[in-house]
Amino acid sequence: MSRSLMNRLRALPLNNFSRSKTTVLVPSWQASRCFSQSATRWDSPPKDDGPKVPDTPASETFLDSILQPPSSKARSNTMPNATDPKMMVFEKLNTGSGKSTLRIDTSDLTGKPSEAKMDDLEPFHFMVYSHKHNTHITFTKPNREPILSMSCGNLGYRKSRRGTFDSAYSLTKYVLERILHTKWIKDMNRLELIFRGFGQGREAVIKVMMSPEGKIMREKIIRVADSTRIKYAGTRSRKVRRL
């Protein structure tokens, strides 16, 4: 041992050698965080970040909730004058602006099938055949089955009077009265007016339809057609009768 080392040992106080050094065992996970004593993220309890957005309900659950009647608890919580917003959707679909007319058929959603009407596919037909000597009016069903068929001779007009304007006007008024009397107007929603020929009966029918007497029928007309047969080529026509 060198002399300089011995001098250093003499200079040290004796009480330093009498102290016993104690070692403290520190866990490895705590020793790794010697620079920060904050708790780790997985040690802290989970925090509530706020209300979560509820899941969107399925369409079947929404329809079931609409069809089910409200419970007594829900009725007590709501105001007496308040309306269910789910039912207001169907009210807006079924009613127009201040009117009670049906706009959209929601019977499939409510479980009540709508009744098929007679003239859904084909309308009723009001046929007018007018020529120089007479006027014939036929009212048929959508399947072309005749309901009423009359001419000016059925009202008592004879010979040349059957081809006049007055006889055709009276015939049209009488046919409309018979349709109203037999209550076919209730089952009829759509009507097609068909003309044939160029006699005076054509103008007479138009006059009656435009008058107040024909207002009920005029509101149901959806189409006006002309089925006059026009000769084009073909065989020779019959000789014209001249007096």
C-alpha cells in the first residue's frame, strides 16, 4: 500500500466505518419510472368522456313502436293537447292542406288493404253516335257491358224530328237523369266521352255537359275521344239519296 493511500485512510473519521449500509429493494416496474411518480395510464380508472351517441334503431323496431299503443306511463308524461310526432307523419300523408282528401295510400302500413274500385284500370264510357237522322247514347261499364242505351225515338220523337238539335238535347238530359236515379254516379270515378259522327247530336251533348245540369258528369271526365270512321279507299260508297 502506498504512502498516499494510507494518509487518506487516516484522514477519514472512524464513525463512517461503523455505519451499516442498508439496501432497499425497488421493484423493476417502479424503478423504471424514477423520473416521474405519476401513475401509469392503465393504472388510473377509466374516465367518462361524455354521453355516447345511441345506435340507430332498425326499421322494424321503428314500425313496431308506431303500431303499438302508447303505455299509461307515456300518456301521463305527455301533455293532453300534445300529439305523437310519429302519428303526425301519417296524418300529413293522408290529409292535404286543410282538406280531408286522401293523397297517399298508407293502408299497407296500417294493415288495412284498400278496396279495389271498378274503374281503377278502365273508366266508364259515355258513347254518342250522332248522324243526320238520329242520335244514339250508350252508357257502359269499364268492361264494355251496356248499362243504358237510348235514342231520340225512345222519347217520342218521330221521323225527321229525331235528327234535330232539340231532340238530342232532351235525350242527353234524360240519360243523365237516369244515371243519377240508378245511383251509378256513386260507383263512377272516371268517365270517357266518345263521339261518333257529325250530326247535330254532337253539339247538343257538349251543350248539356257544359251546363249546370251536367256538372256532376263533367267533373268525372278524364278523356274525350272521337271514333268517327273515315273512309279511305275501299269499296265504292252507296249512292247519295237526293230529293
